[in-house]
Amino acid sequence: MFEDARSSVKAADADCRYPVMPSPSPLPSGAAGTPVPPAAVVRPALDEFLAELTVGAVHAGLGRLPARGAVPAGAARQSLLLHVTAGRLECRVGGRRFTLAAGELLHVRRGESFALAAPDGDAAWAQADYQAWISGAVELDELVDFPARLPLPPGAPPGRYLVDAGRASGAGAAAGQRALLTLVLIALVRDQVPDAALLPAGRHVARLRRILPAVRRLRRDPRTAAPVAELARRCRVSVAQLCRLFHQVFGRSPSQYARQGRVRAACRLLRHTDLTVQAIARQVGYGQTSHFHRAFRQLTGMTPRGYRAAASATPRVAA
């Protein structure tokens, strides 16, 4: 089976791109009325951005549901891509409901609640849970706003690659799955996600590099508060410049980004350990559990105990 995966990787340069519906150029103005540059401006920066993409911790497989079968609601432990290969799937992602037909892709962010059902016949799919990083420090989902539903043209490479990754087994399968998922994500970012959604990534690659020392410091030790002045010194910029760069890249201040990092660390501990909520609050830098509860709920929409319960019921969508 792994021969299929290797063949797909070798063929990647030939068919990584595929036809999509054309977008008007230039694209409409952004929410604040800022003109959105045409794809010719955004795409070269994205190629540089994608050169720093790394994929790890891939778990791929094939799944099937009988008619009127269901996968109960739960929280995604990692980012998830699911390609419907036969039948139809009713999907609920967060508060959204929609139906996927054969050939379409589902994307679920890590920690997001989702459920599946086969409404009127057997359904089959290939899926992969994955982690993807830019420059080894920032998760791809932080910079690219993938829609939950991604229609694909018939025979598009991302769907084929996900099937090959799901079938891969034996020696070298893990490396092959990571390579295939890298190709899937590159193709989706380049060709499927609207240009407007890619602007934060495409326009701010250079700005991201300037603040990487601060990002890495905050991710390495989210428990310990880092004064903004210290972060600015690490990046060799002023405090005002650092705050402006963080807002441009992430849409939030350094302190807001640090708080998000602490909550992300808490989510990992809630999913993978039996520590009490109080112990987790202390581990991620909150002296008072009430402050931790408030921050956690603001960012996830759930209580820590509710998140743990949802994560323990994570759907097993691969057979």
C-alpha cells in the first residue's frame, strides 16, 4: 500500500495545482475598507511562506458509516481533514451544519466540536489528523482561515493524496503520510482558500520573521510572564513596533497572544493528563483558578471541565 503513497509524492510537482473557480482581480475591499491586492501580489509571498511549512504527528486512515449511522459529537484532538470518497455525510462543526457529497473536504480546527452522520446511505472517507507549523513556531491554522467545507474538482490531487495517506502502512508509512499531508496543505492554501483569507499569511511573512524570537519565547514557556519590553529586546524592535507587528500578524497584542498560549497549553493538559483543573491552572501560570476559568471560557466558549468531557468523547472517524 505504501507504494501508492510514494507514487503520489513523486507525481506532486506535476499535478499539485488544479483548476478552481477564478476570482475577480483585484478582490473586494477588506472589512475595514482596505483594498485587497490581487493574487499576483499575494501569491509570491505565499510561496515563501509555504516554504517554511512543516507537518508532524499525522494519523491517517479510512472510515465508513452505514446508512443512518453516526459519529457522536466530540472535540478534535488535532486539526482534521476528511475527504468524502462515497455517499454523503451530514456534518456539524461548531454551530454550523452542512452536507458533504463525494469529492468534498471537511476541515476541523483543533479543539473544535464536530459530529458526522450518514443520512441516506453508506458513506466512506479518507481522513488525517495532523499538526502543521510555520517556521516551527506558529500553527498554520493561526495564519490561514480554512473554511470548514472545501469543495474539490473531480480527481483533484488533495483528495487522492488523503486516500493514499489513509492506505499507507508498513515501514516508512509515517514519513509518507507527512509528505502527503504537506502536499495537501500546500495545494489547499494555494488554490482553494480565497485570497482574502490568505492576506494575513501572504502579506506578513516578513513581519512574522521579525517577531519569531518573541513567539518562540512565549510558546516555550507559556507559564512565565514575559514583559513586553523583554520581548521587544529579543526582536530588536521598540515596544510600539512589537505591538504593531503582533496586531498585523495575529490580530492581537503580545499579552493577548500569551494568554492564548496559556489556554492552548491547558487544552493539551486537559486532553492528555488526569491533572485536576486547579493543578492545570497553576501549571500554565494562573495563580487563581477563577482567573483561569474566565480566560479559558473567553477563548474556547467552554469551561475546562466541559472541554475535557468533549475531548474524551473525540469522534473516532477512521476505521
